[in-house]
Amino acid sequence: MKVSVKAFTLACASVGSLAMLVTGILAMLIPTWGEPFMRLLGVIAPGVTGATVGSVFLATFYAAVDGVMFGSLFAWLYNTYSEL
């Protein structure tokens, strides 16, 4: 059974970006938890500096891009190995 690469990629990008958006909004609402989390995220996501609106949207964009890259890679690998 094969997986639709396009559908799986879209699902991973949607779930990843939605999770990051919700986490970023929570980071802005709870500063004692949010600032350290966003600074930690800034280590792997250039431009994310703190719990600000701009940083949250940038982190959400990075999460969508990661979802596209890793979702498509995973679906492609699954389809390739399922033929073995």
C-alpha cells in the first residue's frame, strides 16, 4: 500500500505549523515559560529571538517548511521501502 506523498506532506506541514502557532501563542501568554522556550527555539531557527508576534510567525513558517521537507521525505521513503 502506498501513501500519497502530496497528501502526507500537506498533513505534516499543517500539523507542524499549527502546533508551533499554538505553542507560540502560549509562549506569549505565559512569559515565564515562553521566553526560555522561544530562546531555545532561536538556537535552531534563525531570526526567532523571543516571545513576540514576529518570532511566533517566523517559527510557524519554519515549522511548515520542516513539515514539507520531512513529510515528503518520509512518505517517499515509505513508498520506496514498501515495494521491497
